Amino acid sequence: MIMARMIMARLPIARLTMGRGFLRRLGAVIMKEVLQLRRDRLTFAMMFGMPIMQLLLFGYAIDTDPHRLPTAVIAADQSQITRTVLSALANTGYMSFTHRPTSEEEANALLQRGEVQFVVTIPSDFTRRLVRGERAQILIDADATDPLAAANPLAAAGPAINQALARDFIGPLAGLRNKADAVELVVQRRYNPEGKARLNIVPGLLAVILTMTMVMMTALAVTRERERGTMENLLAMPVRPIEVMIGKIAPYIVIGSVQVVVILLVSRLLFDVTIEGSVTLLSIGTALFITVNLAIGFTISTLTQNQLQAMQASFFMMLPSILLSGFMFPFRGMPVWAQWIGEALPATHFMRIVRGVMLKGADLGAVSGELVALVAMLLIVSTLAISRYKVTLD
Amino acid sequence: MPVAPPSPTLAIDVHDLVKRYGPRTVVDGFSLAVEQGRICGFLGPNGSGKTTTLRMICGLLTPDGGSGTCLGHDLVRDREAIKRQTGYMTQKFGLYEDLTIRENLEFVGRVYGLDRLKQRVDQSLERLGLTTRQSQLAGALSGGWKQRLALAACVLHEPKLLLLDEPTAGVDPKARRAFWDEIHAYAASGITVLVSTHYMDEAERCHEIAYIAYGELMARGTAADIVRQSNLSAFIATGPGADRLAVKLRDAPGVSAAAAFGATLHVCGPDRAALERAIAPYRVDPNIVWLEAEPTLEDIFIHLMGQAHDNAPGA
């Protein structure tokens, strides 16, 4: 009984001291952690600089409702009414007439290369049929690979045309004013007729997944050597920087290729995404893209001190590759400065190659510009990587 | 009959090496010559520039000043040639812990482009006594075995020069002895060895010693030479309570070092008369026996370290 009371009496005190000890030890660990964090300046800078920079960057850059999309016009019929129709389309703010191709083939090529988002065709008998009260058609071919970019412009086009024409239907044409469907808008959603988002997303994922794994893998592979102290041993042996670089990268090229095959197979079996164009062309583009990413990863590893920094730098590379490359949001929706950043990312160019070849059946001519851009990036990044990689420990 | 010994071939011959990191001069006018087939012990306090010097000799660092040759090759221009004929063992285990013992050796062999790779690796494993454990991960080895494996990897390409940076730090006495037996075997086959260490018994196993402090060479020669040239006097006191005198004598004038070894006391100083004056008050105790002794290498190095420290700018 007495014993029990004693224990009861002592318990709160014991608990209290235990609590104090807990806080003291916890405080010690927290303090040590903060001190260590403060020493790693690069990590510290990235932790605060990166979110702010990315918030500003992506906040201003991303627009899911892109305007002034490049449009090609084939106006076989030149009349006051066709001018009204075209200016009505332009006034929606969604279309900007940038090309005047003379033939349908030329227009198709523009669409396939992705130089224009829409092709507006006004047939030669448009005015005549309209005046006669017959059904007059206007054809809009849309590049619907990204359904998001095409949806709003197409929805706005019909009402805009009819409203504008209603103002023009005066005098002898006043009778047409009440005909709701005086002009029939024929819309062809090319490359993705059903407007399925996954047709656009799946090929894009190829670019994102490759960027994610390839850059990080190589970045970590080299910093790991430095962190574990094996780099000094490696440097003391007669291996050249180029040999280390290619040797480190080569296994990951194989891994990347396997990833691609897996993604394509799964896309085909589960999502019904097939390859419209040449598999060889797609493979060339993919191999090039993988190599560029690995070279970037290697460069990151020469700039960072430890694996944590390398990881953060890889994320720094990855986010714009997702957000500014046209993967998530329409590329043309971004302001010009953001488009320039996007153009500097290999993922942007690869995204265009993959979508072009897989969905549009693009040929070498149509994607040559993107391939050249990737080769140029590869040369620049490899030069940087080799110049940064040191044969000595200086 | 004139006996003109052929001028010995120098494996290492460097002059006035300087290395700076920002405003800090880590190695300052360091010169060293080591004859072929010799084991040269490289001693000095922590941070004295031993690792930096070794790295400059094997081409991992570019000297900011000075020149020299290593195996007859220019230190800066023929870096590749030096790398091919030198084995450098880093202070930290430099092999891959996530590769097996055999894979590590094979990797090193391939980098050097060795022929008969399988045979060489087999021989190396046998010499190490690791044949049965060859498929274990290198990371699973104990400290002593790791160091022996690293040494085996260093000599796989049959180098003419071995640069070992504190190869036995943290290794038990038996493994250390095995390690040094191997070093002597390599030296006997004509390999020159420059090995940094903090252990005095290891220093005594070297043919010659170079002592560096604060980036400068302070002493050079065989262990016996260094003891003779030191001009240090030493006394050993034995008897009850002798060891406790260390604290009292340490800061006395004329004493450069006083240290207890078990129950005995060891004191030394550069001036014999001054040293005797310092210990005189304690000599009256009949229970304590004072004997004059030879200074140990440790005495000398601690003394040198103090001297170097006095010379060091801003010290």
C-alpha cells in the first residue's frame, strides 16, 4: 500500500524529467540538422530560390487557353463576305493568320510540321452558294493532337462567323439573317479525331519519363563516386574524361531504350496509342534525346558536390521539362519569353518529334528541325561536361 | 681500382613544390629525392601537406610552383605516363564497395589494359589469400582486409612506384604487420615505395624517413640518422609515481616533451644541461631511478613539430 502510494507520488516527477530529456535531446538533433543544412549552401539556395523562381516562372508562363494560334488560310473565294468571315475568326482572338498556302498539300505540310494549329479553307463557290441561299461550307482543319489547345478556338469560331455575317446581311441579303445555319462550319480534328487527351499525353510521357530517369541516373552516378571517395582512385588511374563519360552513360542508354519499348508497348496494349509514322525515325529521335539527357545529367554531376545537390538540380531540370515543353499545357499558350525557355529544353523538341511521328505520321522532313535542335544541344552540353570534368583534383 | 658507384636512379626527384588553396599555402618549397627500390616513410602531423604532396607526385594535383620528375617523367607534362607506372592508394578506401573483390580487381586490370587478366587476378587473389572470398562484396571486408585489397589493386599493373597514403590507419597490429611484409616484398622486387604514416614502428620499418610539417621538409634520412642528428637528450624515470611527474615536467624550461608510458616517464629536450636542471628537483626522490636514454623517433617528431610551429607564419 505504502509502496503503491510512493510509486504514484513519484510517477509524475519521473515523467516530467523524461519529458525534459526528450525535448533537450530533440533540440540537440534539430540544432545539429540546421547547422548541417546551413553549411550546404547550394542546397540551401535551391530550397528557397527554386520554389520562388518556379512559382514566378510557371505562374506567368502557363495559360491553358492559348490565343493567337498560327493559322493558314486558303481563300479560293475573294469577296466582301469571305473577308468578313476571316476577320470574324481573327477577332475571336484565337487565330492569327500567318500563312497563305496556295495548295492543300502545302497546307497539310504546315499542319503536320506543327507550324500552324489550324487551316481555314474557304471554297471557291462559298459566296455564290451563300447568296443563293444554299448551304455554304467553311472547312477548318485543326491539329487536335493537343485537344486542349484546339477546343476553345473551334467552339468560338461558329458563333463568331454567324454574328459577323448577320451584320453584313443587309439589303437584298437581309432574308438570310434569320437562317441560323447559313454557314456550315466543317471541322476536322486531325490526328486525334476523338479529342482523346491520352493520345497526346502518352507520347508526351515518353519525353517526361526519359528526362526524369536519365538525367537523375547519370547525375547521381558520378556524384556517388565523389561522395564515396572512389573518384580519387579512378582519377589516379589512366582513364580519360571522355572514357569515363561515355562509359558512365552507355549503360543508361540501354536502360532508356528498354524504358521506351516498355512505354510504347503499354501505350499500345492499354491505351491503344499506335505509331502512325516511321519506327526508325522515332528510334533515332529517342536515341538522340536519351543521349542529350544523359549528357545533361553528367554536366549536373560535375557542377554539384553531393548526391542531394545532384538530385535537386535534376528536379530543377525536370519541372520545366514537364510544364514548359508543351507536355501539360499548350506550348503556344505561353508568352514568348517562356516559349524561348521551352525551346531551350530538349524535352520540347523531343515532344514534337514523338507526337509528330506517333500521331501525325510525320516524316524526316517534318521533324528535321527538331532533330537538328537536339544535335545542337548534345554538342553544347557534351562540350560543357567534358570541359567541367577534371582529370585532376584541383 | 676506382670504385665509382653508378649514380643511383631516382624514382622520385621533385624540387620546390608549392601548392596553394586560395590564400593558404599547403605545401611550400618541398623537395624530395627517393632512390629506386627504397621504402621512404613520409611522416608529419595531420594537415602538414602529406596527402597534397602525394597527389602532386602522382599527377592528381597540378603544382603551383616547382618542378620534378617521377620515374623519369616530367611531373606536369607526362602525367599520363606517370599514372601508368604508379600505383596510388588513397587514404579512404577507393575501390567500389558494391562490387565483389574479384570484380574490383578486374575493373582495375581492364582500366590499365592488362593482358592475361584472369591469370593476374587469380594470382593476386591467391597472394592476398582471398581466393575463397573472391565473390564477396568489397564493402563486407574488415578494415585490414580492405587495405590489403586496395594494395593488391594498386600493384596489379606492376607499377614501378607505389604511393601509399596512410594505408594502415585504423588497422590492427597483425594486419599491419602483414601489410608491411607485403610492402617489403614489393620493394625487394625493385618497386619504390613512398608511404605516409603516423605510426612510429612503421617509420622504423622504412629504409628512410622524410618528415614534413606545415608544408616544409624538416628531417630526412634513415631512422638512425634522424636520431643522431636530432641532438636531443632524453631520460627515462622508473619507480612509484614516476609517471605522475609528466604533468609537472611538461612545461618546465628545457623540456620539449614529457610523457608517461605506463608506470615510466619519458622526458627529452634539446639542451642536455637545461634538461638535467629541469629534472634535478625530482632526482632527489630515492624511489625513482633516472636513466639517460636515446631519444625515440616520436620524441624527435614532436620536438620538430614544435619547432615548425614556431616558424610557421601566424602561428
